[in-house]
Amino acid sequence: MNLEHVFVCGHPALDFAATLRARRSTRFEMFVTPDRLNAWYVESGLVDTITPGEEDDVREATRVREAIYRLATNRRLGEDFDREALAVLNAAARKTPVTPQLTLAGRHTDATPEQALATVARQAVELLSGPDVPLMKECGNPECTRVYIDRSRGMRRQWCGMESCGNRIKAAAYRARKKTAPATAIAAR
């Protein structure tokens, strides 16, 4: 079940919203099956085990994910919340969340997909009403649409992650400089 999802946004609800990648271009969907959705819940650390999901769980998760993305974008841009997205998020947040249990081996969290989604929705409510709102930024890579929390010194972070977007942008800029460097050197003679 391991898909090695990327968690670079600095908050679980933003990482959840980032599971639809490249929203402005190719649109790469991570939640194509119930197993892939459940893999995200496990890999994110939200749950240790999860009951098998259904196609309805995927549909509901994508609805909530899109609501989170819309509301995060509203908040980031200083706009009023989209009322439909607000209703979707709040409905999911009202459901029963995951409940960790203490076992002889330590903490263990077993959940249904609905409980996991309710927990993500509650995390989104906390984020979008909390002190980290001014720290939310969108990745500087034009192809990337991840929203992340910028906790860097001076809030100078430009990309969701160096490994994913930062290195690509820096490499492209380097190649562009190298391409123009010979012409500049010849012109200077």
C-alpha cells in the first residue's frame, strides 16, 4: 500500500489538499482508488490501520479536499470564504474523528475512511481559523499549486519543497543562464 506520498506543506490539511497536483495544467490525481486514499491516511501518520474504503469514500474525500483547497486559497488571498466549500468542510468536520487508543505496544489508531476524513476536516478548520493563516503561501513553481506554511526565517521560502519544486526551478534558471552566457561573452569582445 506504500505510495510514498509527499508531505511538504507543513500541515496535514494542506498536504491533503495537495493530492491533486498541477491544478493549472496536467492535473495529477492521487486519489484514484480507495486503496490510494487509504494509503495517504496511513502514510500521513493520521492512522496506523484503516478499514478498506469504497468508491464513495474517494468521492467524499475529493469533495472535502477541493473545499479545503478553495478555503485555503480564499484565506491566503484575504477573500471571504466560499459558502459551498464552507458547508462541505463543516459537514465533514461534524462527523466522528479518529480516536487513538493506548495498547500494550503503545499508541495505536485504527479508523474508517470516514473517521480519517473527519479528522482531516477538523485539522483544516483549526488551520483556517488559527495563527498560521498569515504563513500560508502558494508554491512559486508555476506548475505547482501546493499551498504550504512558510516558517522560514524572514518568510523567504518560495517553494513547497526543495526536493520537489525548488531544485527544478533552480536547475531551469541555471540552464537558462548557461544558454545566454556564451552569447553575452561573444558580444563583450
